[in-house]
Amino acid sequence: MTFELVFPARKPLAQIPTPLQPLQLTDTPQDKRLWIKRDDLTGAALSGNKIRKLEYVLAQALAEGADTLVTCGGLQSNHCRATALTAAAHGLGCELILRGDKPDNLDGNLLLSAMAGAAYHCYRAPDYHRNLPLLLRQTAERLKTQGKKPFIIPTGASDEIGLWGYIQAAQELAQDFMALGIQQPLVVCAAGSGGTLAGLAAGLGHFCPEAEVLGIAVCDSQAYFEQRVREDIAKAQHVYPQSGLRMPSNYCVNAEFIGPGYAKGYPALYKTIQQLAREVGVILDPVYTGKAFYGIAELMRRGAIAQRDIVFIHTGGIFGVFPEREALQL
Ligand SMILES: *Cc1c(COP(=O)(O)O)cnc(C)c1O
């Protein structure tokens, strides 16, 4: 049973639908069917989960007459890189507020953002955390005095607008499940700013109520993400009262696989990334998808997963491997 949902305006950016493929690893338990949704293939440089969210964010920015996108994240933010390339592709300016010391050499995502012409400003982590709302506001004010029309996108484009990217992805998944005979699946994604998890939970609640969603946290806590998902969906219900969006209860969060902290690795993580590269030619990233995949593989090994069909959402992040070259060496 599905219910009509009314989506907000969307500006196509992503190469979708992405493939949903079976994933055969040497140590996949015999009683499970493992699948991978290739959202790392939503584009080349403009790739990963942020592209789906940016389709709705860009439509809103253009509707408001914006000419400059302003956003924020870590030095190696996939979201900032995606925003910079999106801005370039649409003749918009882009300014990035970044967390971390300015590096001597540009690498990975930051190299691509700089190549796309984004202006970027680096702040040490404590200053960034203390002042982020102020820094965003000041950047927007400065752009306005220069005669520009800035549009601020929050961290990871995880808000009531970006959410729709993964509600739409859930609709796509429901069709995949039907085509491939996938039943009562567990859908697994990394949770960083929470928008992917929130969108999948809300979307599958509508389009595939038998599915459950597991967010594997790469930062913060289980309680943080549970509250975050509720808040973002409540905000979307408020901002889009005619959408028909309902509050889901089909999701849970696991925060056991963060390791030493956000973007900080551990040996089992690097081993998992190596395993997928060698056995199936799929590149996971060390910040998000590597930890999420290690997490679900470990939960399966522990016998903690009841479902037979497990669908891992590959949210992208390939450029994050390059700055980690030392840890990833054999
Ligand atoms: C941002 C990101 C995530 C996390 O998505 P959120 O919606 O921020 O929780 C997962 N994987 C990759 C590669 C990302 O860049």
C-alpha cells in the first residue's frame, strides 16, 4: 500500500536511478542476501548522496533568485565539493566555511572544490564549532554588501529541503525491491548529518512500509540521531503541510562503530575498505561508507540481524580515500 506524496520542486543533477546490485563477498553469511545501492554512481566528480539532496536545495535557491551558494563542513567534506561543483555547473558563486587548518597541499575533495572556483575559509575546529552560525551569517552579510544574493545550505544539506532527495531515493528503492524480489529488507546507511537516514525512513515509511532502516552513526550518538530525524521530519511537515509526509517509526540507529571519532580510522575499518576493493572492485570511503559497511558486516557476523535481505546504501565519498593514502597502504 502506498500513499500519495507531494514533492517540492526539484532541479535534476543526479544520474538516477542508480543500480541496485547483489554483493557477493567471501565471508557473506549463507543465509543472507546482501545488496548494494550504488549512490556512489550519481555522477563522477558530482557524485554521492549529497547530489540527491542538492537537487531540491538548488531548486529552492534558484526560486529565491540566489546567485551564490554558501555552505560548510570539514576540510574533506563531500557535501562542500558537491555544492562547489553544482554551483559551477549553474553559473553560481560558492563560498565554503571549512573546519580545520588550511593545508599546505590541496587534496581530495578540497582540491576539487578549489578547482571548481569555490572561495573557502578555514577555521580551527574549536573556533568553527563555537562560531559556525555567526560565520555563515557574516559570509552572507558580506556577500549582500557586494550586491550578491547568497543562499545558505546547512551542514550536509540535511534539512527539511534536502530530506526530499532521500524520500525520492526511497521511492526508487521500492521499485528496485519489486524488480529484484527483495522482501522485508533492512536498509543500511551511514549517518553523518542525518538527512539520508531521515529521508530513507520517511520515504520507505510511505513507499515500502515493510522495510526497516538502520543508520550507522559516524559521529554523535544514537539519541542525537533519533532526535535529529524526528526534528527534521517535523520541520518538513511544517514547511510542506500539503506534502502528506508522515512521521516514520521504521528506523533505528547504531553508534558502536564510530571508533576514535568522526573521520578517525581504526584497523578493522581499513581492512574492510581493502576487502571490498579487492573482492568486488567497490571503493568505500574511510569517513562514512567504510564505517557503515564494517558495522553491518560485524552485526551480521554477530548474528544480530534478523532480515534475510540487507540493502547497503553506498553514499559515495571516493575522494576521501586520497588524503588517507598512508593508512590505506598495505
Ligand atoms: C555526507 C555523507 C554521508 C552521511 O549522510 P548524512 O545525510 O549527512 O547523514 C554518508 N556518506 C557519504 C560519502 C557522505 O558524504
